[in-house]
Amino acid sequence: MISLRNVQATDLEQLLMIENEGFSIEEAATKEAFVERIQLIPDTFIVAEKEGEILGYINGPIINHSYITDDLFEKIKVNPSRGRFQSVLGLAVSKQARNQGIAKLLIGKLEELVEENKREGITLTCKQDLVSFYEKFEFVNHGLSESQHGGVCWYNMVKLLK
């Protein structure tokens, strides 16, 4: 059975392997970025695991604007108690665990956190080939992002939960 829980420091190596499977070297979060996220935003860093093996994760800080900015990939702060949007800086599932509904479980858990904390919604950026994937989860494509992260063209995707 797949369980969801908050990240722990001991998850780091497994998380880095999944990150590097899902993103190019230019796009992938560094070890330092992961350490920072584990330390600062464990309340919005969720891992899916089965029998001690991490299958996927979703993470991102609480922000007050509806779109992700590149500075979030460099430096984040502890989540404030108030904030309009749950951002997603990373969502990845290990190659051997894909197409099993794990991303859906992780997004669903973030939606629960958004509702519990009375936030407006969830915001993320994705590449063009993933726009339709996120639209299945009722995210709305807000067009090209200003993000230059990893030298890639990103799209703003927003899901309001009012």
C-alpha cells in the first residue's frame, strides 16, 4: 500500500535519484536545494512511499503571488502561516512507479493542505508536453511563464480551490 507523509532528512538520497530521473541536469534541483527544502518546508514537502521505498514526491513553498518566479528555485523561506498559493517546485515519480496514480495522490494531498489552510489554490510551471497532464487535474493553463529556469520554456498552471 502506498502511504503519504512529510519528508524526512533521511529521504535525501532517494529523492535526488528520482529528481535526476525526472529532470535534466539544468532543470533538476541541486542537493543543496533539496536540503534547504527539507529543512524549511517539510510541511509542504510530501513523499509517497511503499515498504520504505520512496516512489515520488511533491514540494514547494507557500507564496503570495499566483505564478512561480525563478528566485524560488534559488532561495526559499520557512512557510508563512498565511499565504495565497501553494507552489509546486517539484513533482516527480520514479520511473518504475509511473502510471500508477502516484502523482494524483500527491496533488490530492496538496489540495487537502490548501483547503485546510484556506489558501486560494496551487500554482506550478511545466513544460508544454505536460500541460495536458495537469489539465486532467483541473489546472488551467495561464500561458507562457517568465521563468527561465534551466533554460527551458515553461507554462504557468494554476488551480483555484475556492
